[in-house]
Amino acid sequence: MKTTMFKVLGTSALLSALTAGSAFATECIAPANPGGGWDFTCRQIANIMYEIKAIDAPMQVTNMAGGGGGVAFSAVVADHNEDPDVIVAASSATTTRLAQNAFAGMTADQVRFVGAIGADPGVIVVAKDSPFQSLSDMVEAIKADPGSVAFAGGSAVGGFDHMKPLQIMKAAGFDDITKIKYIGVDGGADAITQTVGGFTQAMTGDMSEIVGFIKSGDVRALAVLTEERVPGFDDIPTAREQGFDVVAVNWRGVYVPKGISDDQFNAWAERLKAVAESDQWKAAMAENGLAPFTKVGGDFQSWVDGVIADTVVLSKEIGVIQ
């Protein structure tokens, strides 16, 4: 059985065994038009898997835009449920939308989440002249007067950027999260502008959105929402080390059809792990502002289940879903 083989073979031998005799070309579906995060994920994974011989033939990349990922999700569930040769690019936006029933009644348990191999770290940012010197300073100010701090973010109300400060305040023991002020604007750059201009007291977003502003000195990052400090930005403390157990990263990964076998699921997990460990992927992360974030197989599925459950709770509390 393959499960026994996994434990015995080394990586290269395992990958050869996984790909030997493949009858069909593999396919990665990007649930959006060319350009952007999901398309990037598919094209990088497709190129690297073939280059490192994790697959024995080039992988097809198919763009299937619509519904914020919902069109691709529906197509996989309806038409590819037992297809072992299809993977679909996903991110934190995927799980947030599933938690909030944005895919017309479809649920996360209709697919299997196979892995993430990198992430855009979440950040909480203030203007350079902000009185807040630490995340604790900000949290205490919100506790004392919830209306005194407004966050700007590049997602709509209830979106992933909105969830980050809510998670932090929940971790701080503050439960009345409907009082936390959030302004959704059109992307991270606009959110930074709102904060630098003094229209909001903080920005909630992703590391890739703030790199230039950090380097120019226009803003200060109070926290990065990762498990460990981000290489290259080692002076930015994590929320965890400041006493707030929150990890919020915009991960880059894939899901697969639910109806495939455990062996086929594990095969994709091993291929994805090989990509994560490759020099090619490490270079791609460095070039695109991503941080290491590798979770594959059952460990990733369990983590996703927890993230979705937490998002449902927060979404109900702020009235995004009933």
C-alpha cells in the first residue's frame, strides 16, 4: 500500500513512485483571471513540480474566474469530485468566504484542503508619529474607549483584513467586538494612505502591502501575525510574543476534490511538500514578499477546520452571517 511506501521511501524515490505511469496530465485551476495571487500560486506550483520531477508531464493551468472563487469551487464539486489529477489554488480568502456562506450554500467539507506552502503575513500598522509603541498600547486604548481607534483595511466589512483586529481583541479578552471601528477601502495602498493621513489610527493588512512604506519610514508595524518573526523584518515582533495568541496569514495553497482516495490525497501532500522545500520556491517567495508557511496533509486540513470555525463565530458576532 502507498501509506506503507510513504514511510519507507526517500523523497526522490517516493516522488518517482507517485508519478510513475500517470495516465493523464495534471491540472491546476486558478479561480481568477491571469495575474493575482491564485494565478501566481497555480503557475509557480505547476512549473516547480515539473522542474523537480514531482510530476512526469507539464501541468495545465486553467483560469476559472467568478464569484470570488465560487465558480471554480462549484465546478470541482459537481464535475471533478473523484478526479485525482486536479488541484485548485486557494488562500485565506477561500476559507473566509466559505465560512460566511459566500459560495451559495456550498461548504468547506465538500473538498479537502491539501496544503499551504507560503503566506503573506498579516500585520497591524500605525503611522510613524502614532502614540502607540506596541500592540499592547493599542489594545489597552481600545479597551478604554473602543471608538478611539479606527482600522483601515483593503477588504470589505467581514473580510480577512477586518478579522485580524477582531481576533486580537478577542485574544485580549475583549468580547464586544461590534464596537471596534473598521473602514473597508479599495486595497492595501488606500488603507495605508488613510492611516498615514490620520483619517484612521491603524491599518490592518498584509506584509506585501506595507514593505515600501516600512522602508520609507512612513509607518511602523506594531505586530506581524505569524508564528515566528518574518525573515528580513526581524525587528517586527509577533502578536504572540506580545501576549496575543493570534496567527493570521494570507496563505497560498491548494485544495483537491473530496472524492479522491487517501493515497491520492497524500500523494498531493508529498508533491506540495517537495515544492515547499525546493530552492525554486524559496526564490519565488523572496521575490514576492512571502514568508515560509508549510502545512500539508491532515495537519493542514485540521488547521483549516479550526480557522473556519473561528471565522464563523466572529462573522456571526459582527452580523455578517446569521
